[in-house]
Amino acid sequence: MDGIRNGDIMMGLDGSVTNGMGAYSFGFFSKKADPIFLYHGPVHGEKEQQNSTRSEMHGILGGVLFLTYISQKYNLTEKYPTITVVGDNLESLRIAREGPSKSLRNIFSSDMDVAYELRQAVLNSVFQFEFEHVKAHQDDHVDFDELLFYCCTD
């Protein structure tokens, strides 16, 4: 709770799809990269619906709904610092920030269920969010120890 009150937490997420099965994860970390809470789960939907954006949206939605649960359980109503959410899928971050694009093509997209749920969860939260993109797979060509971490600068 102190981390929420003093603005010392951030949320990271990821999603993946393998053989038509989607999975997501999210976690809350101190800004010094100490893990506070980690979670993962399956992405709902048929095999034909699975894609990386859907998985990433599940990750964001899971974290936002977790914070909603915490805010209701502990009756949190005051104004809190903005929580930074970092992910590697630009479209899922855009949907969380702006909502799904309203076009005839998109309205019948298999991801609209998650997209609308995500946007409503963000809008109805007592917390404010800032969504930031991080480049994926940075360790494919650079040794892990050589990476510059987003969260670890003072």
C-alpha cells in the first residue's frame, strides 16, 4: 500500500501465443525493480482468436482488475500517483489508453470483447495510468547483463 501511495510501483506485462494457445502475465514492481506481486494465466477465447495483441490486452486487464480489487477491498478513494504500465505491444497499449478503433472492420474483430472490457476497466479505475512501450526481445542480440533497464535509473 505504501508503494501505491508514494508512487513507487509500476506494472509490467507480457503475452504470448503458441499453437493457438494464449497466455498472459503481469506484475507489480518497485521502481528499483523489486517484485511485489506476480501473476499469469491463460487467455480466453477460441484458438482462431488468439494473437499477441489479445494476450497483451489480457495482461493489462489483469493488472487493472487486480488494482480494482485492491481499491475495493481497502476502500481506496483518494487520488494516487499515476501508475506506469510497460509492455511491448503498441496496439494493446494504445487500446488501453484510447479505446478500440471504431470502424466497421474492427467492430467485428475477435478482440473487441477484451478491448472494450480493458478500456472500461481503465476508465473506471480510481488509479490513473501511463502506458509506455518497451522494445521486445532486447536480449536476442545483447547479453542480458549489458541491457539498460527502464526501471533502474536513479
